[in-house]
Amino acid sequence: MKYTTLPNTDIKVSKICLGTMTWGNQNTQEEGFAQMDYALDKGVNFFDCAELYPVPATAETYAETERIIGNWFAKTGHRDKVVLASKIAGTGDYTAHIRTSGFSKEALNEAVNNSLKRLQTDYLDLYQLHWPERKTNFFGVRDYKRIEDEQWDDNFNEILHNLNDIIKSGKIRQVGISNENSWGTMRYLQESKQHNLPRMITIQNAYSLINRVFESQLSEVSHRENIGLLAYSPMAFGVLSGKYIKGTAGENARLKLFPRFARYSNDQATEATKRYLKIAEDHNMSLAQMSLAFVNERPFLTSNIIGATSIEQLKENIDSINMSLSDEVMKAIDAVHAEIPNPAP
């Protein structure tokens, strides 16, 4: 395994992070336990979860992923071996069963306390805001559109003050953001600098061969402000395994179960994936490992969040850390990107 540190900290994390959002829906507790056992044995010490998980969010399965992880900690006693990250859910119709109070002081305290209880731990190493409260472009929306009657007041300072109180209590160590854009990221950093408040150290956004939107502006923010990317969906919900093109996807494959994530399989994304598959085959690699190796080598990456529904997939994904892409492969990848840029933002 290869390791880095969470920016501006001495917290050592594996460059492969174990994603957990299928546990409690596509995966049973027993399968989640097996994945954590295997990942830890292979040197993966960074686990990412969220109160929202498993995905898609439903009242019936709410927070089941955190309960599974907590039960594993109770069984194995491995809490001290894991850098643990979780998230408070953002606002929206699909999270109204959780709460409707956004990132208020009461909401943050409730979310943290409940996550700690479910995870059977006294602290979280990294606590993240799952997506912005304000109306902006994320989750596949390409462009920002102004909303004239938006009911939102600038509360970056308030959120950081509330998070600071929780940090002082010892319940969380560091904070991060997720599904943010450049403006939101810089606002948090500005408030931190001006008012000596906790600093957002990571940003968890989608990043893959078919979604390189992060490179347009956020990569410069990452470089100049030292805020690290935690890349999620590096396999684009399994599309970049090639199984949908080859017709080998099982009935429990994510895009078959959850067609709402169709942005990963539109016509342009499918065409780009076919071209990336050819590059991988021409160089004797699996598309999955080429896709993950590409993300692993990005200079703005802190950790690559991989998810799997089987141990076989998990093994292949973790093994990608041992791969390095040649200049020839990178040139071929960039040529496809130039012709079909970001087909699945």
C-alpha cells in the first residue's frame, strides 16, 4: 500500500480508501465485515462512510452502513487501526426522513452524536458536510444557474464556529467538505483564515476518467490551498469496469438496481468508455485497474475511495495501487478526453 497524510495534519492515510455505501443494501453485514477484514489486511487504513448510507437513501435503511461498521469495531477491536471519516447529510427531498435543519448547530450536534453511537466510537477522524445547503450545481448538474428566490443566508462562518465547538469537545478531529465547487471551497478557507476557525482539509468530489471536472478549477484550489481530493466514484458506478459494455453485469449491478444514476451511462459516456477499454486492452490491463491507477496518480489526490460489492472486485481495486501508467497510455487517455470531455459530470 502507498500512504499520504491528510493535508495540514500528521494523520497517515492509505491512498486507497474503503468506500462503504453499499453495506446494508447491496451488501450484508457479513459481507461488509469481510471487506473490512480484507482491506485492513492489505494496508487500507482509511474508511469512509456517511449517515446517509447505504445509497440510495431511504428511511428503511437509514444509517445501516454506520451500524455495520460499529458492529465490526465491537467485534474486532480495530478502531485504533482505522482513520474513520463520516458525513452529515445535506438538505433535500430525499433526506427529509433524516432532518430538515441543514447544518445548524442542533443538526451538527445531533448528526455527530448519533454517528458516534452507531459507529461505537468516541471520535471521528474526519467529519464532512455531504453537500452544500445552498442551491448550486452538484450531483451531475453541469452549470450554475442563479435562483432569484433562494432561501439561504451565507452561513460559512456559523458552520465553522459550530464545528469548532465539536472539535474542542473531542468528538471530531478534522473537517472536510464534499460535492463542493470552487466558490464554496474558497469561502470556507477564507473564513478559516480570517477568524482562526477550523480549516477544511479535504474535499470529497466525484472524479474519474469520464468525469474530470475537478481539474477545471478545483485542482488549482487544491494545489494552492493544500486541500486534498478524496475521489469518489472513480469507477463511475462500475461503468469503468467495462461490464456494461461487455454485457457481463449481474442483476445486482448498481446501474441496473438504481437507474437514477444514468448520468454515468449516457451515449457519450458509453462511447468514451469503449475507447478507454480499447486503450486498456491494447496495453494488457483491465479497464478497472487502468481507471483506478489513473486516479491514484493525480497530483491533487489524497485518497481514492473505492467501493465493491464482492471480494473479487475489492481485490482488483486495491491491487491498482501497484500499477503505474506509461506516458503512452496517458497520451492515449488524454486524447480521448480531448474528444469527449467529461461526459458524466
